[in-house]
Amino acid sequence: MGSCRQYGPAVLLLCVTTVGANVAQAAGLWLYEQATPDLGTASAGRAATADSAATAGGNPAGMTRLSQSELMVGIQPLYVNSKFDVEAAQFGGGDGGNAGGWVPAAGINYVYSLSEDLKLGLSAGSYFGLGLDYGDSWAGRYYVTEAELLTFGLNPSIGYRVNDTFSVGAGIDLVYSELTQKAAINNPGPGVADGELKLKADDVGYGFNLGVLLEPVDGTRFGITYRSRIDLKYKDTASLKGLGLVLGAIFNGNQKVDLEMNLPQAVMLSAYHELGDRLAVVGNLGWQDWSEFGKSDIVIRNSTGSTKLTDDRNFNDTWHVAIGLHYRLSAPWMVMTGFAYDSSPVDDDDRTPDMPLDRQLRYALGAQYQQSRDLTLNAAYELLDAGDAKINQNRGPLVGEFKGKFGTNLIHFFNINASWRF
């Protein structure tokens, strides 16, 4: 086993672009936005609010607070506005324009009440992934031109009330993942057109989540959740096209790549506290294991054997903090607002174009209308500011020097959902 950086430029070329397939996003991979009402508080209070079927995915222990079975359906289109400002590029090229665009999203949560103390739940949606598309002529094309990581998860769960103040819950995470990434290949020689490396594969991973809910007094709740690491293994992901004579002789068109990555484990502590009949404050404190996510195992195989490579992106674990408010305007109407901060998983010196992760700020507003005893409607908007994600990299003669930052790096989330009780 060796490090990518120990090998010559030809193998490094394949290694660099393959490791980049770990991630495919415009701002940040971990998505708190799951087409649920707490979009209106930037997810603040997620593990403690427990007032709808959304708790099936947020904290399964919270399902014990629901007196009836409940179905929640939400749609959540999002618009990614991500534009890079190039400061220096060894091989020239443009800024890539807007690497984002519109992305459809939705979520479903269901809670079935077996008894007053025992509930079953099911949530479906995604909490990980997004995409980039810079085009073939942008300045960072030898690092990445297009990247996409799509995930879809099912989370069956169970919640049990131990006593009047304490509940526990658990669930199983089933995650389908589809990975696509493209990068241009810089063929040596004057006037030789670029080739292309394309990675495409899918896999299914498994994990679990646990939760507890504590309600020491009426109107005050604390929730803790743990979501396990999920391992994904992509097989035969690489194809090479348009190689010149030099690289064609080295790779001989027979390279196969196996890539292993993981979705990081995470812990969240949430609180909900009522300040009178109309106002409640909600909050989160969370941790995510991004240092482990930044380590990758890669096997490059051909007719003569295989080479196992590892790369450590020097990622840091991240911290999440959020605070929000619920305000009851009248019997049917409630409004929400919230703010959240997530630290950057990578320092400026280690950030690369295929992983432009930075700190994240979320600003949210929402409204809830209870149309009847059994029907509640919600709408919310959230703005995610993903930072300028400064990049200063030089990966040798084939990939080159690349420097710049994101002048615009925003995601707009729009959510509408409805809950039926029966």
C-alpha cells in the first residue's frame, strides 16, 4: 500500500481525479434539509421538537409523543448558485460559470401508532450529496469538470416510551449511492487535444441510528441522536478516452479503479424550551466525523496487476450549532426562524477544486398553518452561505497550478409539506 503522492505523474493523474470522486457537491455534502418543517429553523431543535412525523427521521424516540398515526409528505426544490473566480491557472481556461442550478428533492415520513408507548416509523429521502458541473473549458478542468453524488435512503425505525419522561428509539439506514465524476486529461505534446477520465458506479450501504428523548417538565425537551458511519465501495469506476500516444502507452486503456469511501458518523444534541404560551426556543449542538471521511482507499488494476493507494485529505472533524424560535401568532398559525453554523472540514491549504468545502451559515424562515385537527401545512425558505472556499493547489506538470475562490457560493432551499393524522 502507498500514498498517491509517492507515484509518478501518470499514476498521480489517475489517482488525483479518482480520489476526487469521494465527494460531489457545490457547498457541502451533509444536508440537514430533508423536506421537513424544521427547514424553517435551519434544523434547530431537530432531535427534541418531536411534534410531527418528521421525528421518524430526526429522532425515532420522539415518535412516542405522537398520539396518532401520521403521514408527512414534503417537496423541496433547491437552487445552487456557485461561481468560481479564477486568480491563477497554469493551463488557462474560464471560470466555469454557475456550477450549480436547480435540483429537485422530496421527503416522506410516516409514524404508525401501535400503542400509546410503542411506535413504528419510516422515513425516505437523502441527507448526503449534491453536484457540480463546470464544463469542459474551465480553468480547473484537470482537477474536475463534473461531479455528482446522489444518495437515497430508507430508514425504518421504532420508538418506545420507557416512562413519562424518557423515551428511546432506533432505526436502520439503507442508503443507495450513485457516483459520477469527470475530469479532463492533459495529454503531453503540442496541439494534442485533452482526453477524459470518467468515473461512474453505484453501491448500497448500511448503518443505524439511535435516539433518546428526555422531557423533565412540560414544555422542555432534550434529544440526543447518533447516526453511524456507512461504508460504500465502488467497483470498476474508471474509463479513459482520448489518450495521446504517451499516456495511451502507459495506461493501455485497461485501467480499472475500485474506490472505498464512507458517510461520516454524527452525533446531535437538541433542546426545545417553551417561554410562555406563544414562544419557544430551539437549538442544536452537533459533531461529525469528517477526519475519517477524508481518508480514501483506491485500487488501480490492469492486466499486469494492481496498485493500492491511500490518500489523506487532512480533513478535520466538524462542529454544528443552531438556534431558532417558534412563535404562535394564533391558534392555527405559527412562524419560525433560525440560524445554524457548521465549521469547515478542511483548512485553506488543503482544499481542492473537487472538494471545495468551507464553513456553512444557514438562515431560515418558516410558517405553519393547522387547517384542521388532522391536517397541518408548512412552508419554509432557507439560504445556505457556503463560504468562499479559497483554493491554492499545484499538482505537478499534468494537472498544474490552480488558484482562486468562490465569489458566489449559495444554495436556496424552498419547502412545502403537509401532515395528515389518522
